Amino acid sequence: MSEAGDFVDYTLQRESSWEKADQASARLGDALKVYGASVGAVRGTIRDALKKYKNLSHDDITALSSELWDEPVYERRLAAVVLLQTKVGILVNTDLTRIEGFIRSAGTRELVEPLAKDVVRPLLARLEGTAGERADRVLERWATDPDAELRRAAALATGTPPLDKHHPPA
């Protein structure tokens, strides 16, 4: 793991408590492991990581988000989301491929919703020209994908009702 990834993971584990872990596990189910760190601790950890590792490029940020996402631990994945929320201004249309993978493997809507609303939506709003057209085509594909969470993410990101192949709109 990278130095920044180690820092985030170590800090999240140090910020955890078994009480919060039990509460989060009850809420999230068995899809993800849970450390038991609060949302505030996750946000603070990412803020501290970005201060400590000031010169992270676009590629560093996206690699770190993938590194954090790779382990099926709720707080690590939430940290990846917070990282992308914080650095959404440097993301580009091709990052939608990575985000699609995150959505497909999220394991909980608690990660899908902020990815769609706070990462994809502002990214789409910022893209212009060919990059914007390509991103629009990606979201159109998401909207008709068999994966319900990907369809939901497309709807949340674009502000349109989700298309449901099994229950079309009336």
C-alpha cells in the first residue's frame, strides 16, 4: 500500500470504537467489514492526509481512491468517496469508469448516494464539449444497466427518475 494509503487506513483504525462498529454493522449488514470510525473521523482523516501529502496529482488521487476501495471496509470506502468529493475539481470524464466500478461493488447505498450526488453530479456539471458528451453517453448507459444501483446512481447524478426495466414509468 502507498504511504498515503497506509496513513489513512492506520488513522481510521485508530479512530474506531467497537460501539460504533456494532452500530454500523447492524445498519450495513454483512456486505462490508466495519472499523467503527465516525463520518467526522473519516472526513478529518482525508483532510489530514491531503495536508500531509500536498502534491498528489490527479493520478495519485484516483490511485489512492482505488487503493482505499480495494478492501471491503466501509470506512476505507467512505474515505475514498470523501477523497473524490474533495478533489472532484480535478476529475475528468474517464474517471467515470473507476466510479462505475465503485458503484457496482459498493455494498451499500450509503456509498452509492454520495458518489452519485457529490462526485458524479458536479463532475457532469463541469464537463463541456466532447468530454461532456462522452460523460452523458456513459450516464445514459448506466440508466439502462441491469445493475439497480448503477441505474439509481445515474438517476441521482442527473436528477431524472430511474428507469426500471421491470417496472416502466406510468
